[in-house]
Amino acid sequence: IALRLNVLLEANAIPVELGVLFALLVFMGPISKSAQFPLHVWLPDAMEGPTPISALIHAATLVAAGIFLTARMFPVFEQFETVMTFIAWTGGITAFLGATIAVTQVDLKKALAYSTVSQLGYMMMALGVGSYSAGSFRGYIPDSNLNAQKALTSKNSIGLNSLQWQEVQLQSA
């Protein structure tokens, strides 16, 4: 696709602005799939389900698919500096917002979800600044395993609800 697009652009068969528009429209898919700004709120809401479902959402099959699509379309995106800048800023804003919102959460599952959003933002920003290997490696291998493990083990941390905690406090007094 990238080679054909390059040939069309060099032959002036399509205007550069149309190529930028097409690339930005293709990038809208990864924005929604990887919970990038401004669509960064769906992932924490999806984490309210059962813990095994949360682990599945955190795994590479669902969340990192947008990173994978961006990495696969990297040769197309890198032909347009405007698109690469847009990808980098989108990832940077997402990373900052995800981390900032994560530290304010009292619900552990939502904090983990916003932490995941932040990590996805870092991966997208790495792809946007042209670091294909850093963005794609971080997205494929360690992130999916780590996030699935965090989601599964968060259930153990959430185990004691407030009523059980009060009973423990009363018994120890």
C-alpha cells in the first residue's frame, strides 16, 4: 500500500492533502481500539465487568490491536509529517491523561485500566515520533502479559470489601 501511495503522490495522481486525510481516517481506528485521546474513557468502563473478562481485555488480542494496526500502517503514515505529528501528540496526551487520572482513582481496577491507557499512549507516541521498534516491541510482548497478570491479581487485592475489613478490625480489637 505504501509503495502504491508513494507512486501516486510522486506522479501527482492524488493531492497530498487527500493522502493526509486518508491516513488520518485510517488512524481513527487505532484511536478507538487502543483507547487513545479523546476516546480514552471506554477502557476503564469496560473493566467493571468480571475479572477474567478484564484480563482478556487487557491482553494483546483486544487493546494492543490499535498499536498493531498503527505499526502495520507505519510506512503509509511516515510519508506524511502531519500525520506522524498527530499520532505523536495523540499518544502523548493519552499517556499524560491516563497517568494523571490513574493516580486519582480509588477503585483498583479503574486505576489499572487508566495505567494501561497511559502505557498505550506511550506506545502510540513512540510510533508517532518514528521509533517503530520501540513502539511495536513494547506493545506486543511485555505489555499484554503484564496487563493480563495485573488484571487477574487485582482480584486478590480487592478480596476484602469494607464490611469484611470492619469485621477483621472488630475481631482484632
